[in-house]
Amino acid sequence: MYLVRHGATENNRAKPPRLQGQGIDAALSPEGIKQARRTADFLAPCPLAAVYSSPLLRARQTAEPIAQRHGLAVQVVDDLVEVDIGQWEGMTWDEVQRQYPAEYQAFIADAGIHPYLGGETLENVRARVTPAMSRLLDENLGRAIAVVAHNVVNRAYLAHLIQMPLSLYRMLPQDNCCVNLLRHRNGRTRIVTISSTFHLEDGKIGGLE
């Protein structure tokens, strides 16, 4: 499985960035479109049998060029939708800290059990994402697939695979259009790479100079 985070949106690149969960269905920015194309170029030599995506527009726009390079259609998986961040949708972290100090401190202490205000905990995300990922892997044994999802979705799943407490999820980087390579064999899923982005550098196509 090539597990990809979607390309950049205007909210991702705002200074400071603005939170976007499942409540903001943002399109890719021009930078994000370029990242998606480079990711498609990078994965073009891989014999992908299927391409899956979160239902959100930014993920589908990232998945589409990947699928097109392989003559495939994007298959939407609803359980891969980004975390529900409730009342904090569209805010910056500074705004959240000022307006909701107690809820912010609880979330920062352990997002696994303390939710985005009015939204999900990371445990909620892990509980829906892990079975969905396992199903995709089991249904594609012996085949290569690409899955395009989101920052929190990917972090929650990767934390599950390495048995990392969700309170530490920020230690797992997930840059826009990064690629995580996973291998599923004999009922076990192993992480090979996390948040690879060298394919986004200028002058590199298909992972090569």
C-alpha cells in the first residue's frame, strides 16, 4: 500500500494554517495540484491495481491523476474521511487556545481521549480507519494499491501499526502529498517508509534524478 496524504490546500498554507477536518471540503491549491501531479509521476512505474480515496475533494483531486496514469477509476471509501474537528473547523490553533483554553489543554495533553470540541477523538478515528485499511489490504493481497487520505487519518493508522500511544501522534510527520509505504504479508502490516517527500523536489520524476 502506498498511503498518501492529499496535496496542499489554501488552509494548509495559510500563515498560520487553519484547521480543516471533514467540515471544510476544500479544493487543492495550485501548489497542491502540482504536488498531486508529481506524486502521480512518482507512482507511475508502480503496478497499481486499485486507487482508493477519502470522499473529500482534496483527497479525490490528489487520487485522480494517480488513477489516470494507471487507467483506473478512484474508489471512494467513506471511512477514510478526515477527523471531525467540530467547533474548531476553520480556526487557527492560536484562536482555539484563546477561545477554548481548557478544551485545548486537554486535547494537547491526549488527543486520543480528549476530542476536538464537538468532534472526534483520535481513538474514534482509529476505530473507523483501521478496519477500513485492513479490509483494503486483505482484498488486495499480492497487489499494489494506492490510498489517499488525510493528516490525522494517516497518523492514527500509522500509530496503530507501531503501537504508539495516540497522545504522541504529532511525532509522526505527514506532509502534503507524502507517501508512506506499507507491506502486508502473512496477516501482518509493516511500515517501510513514513512521510517520504523526495519526489516533490524540483528535478525529480518517478523518484529519480
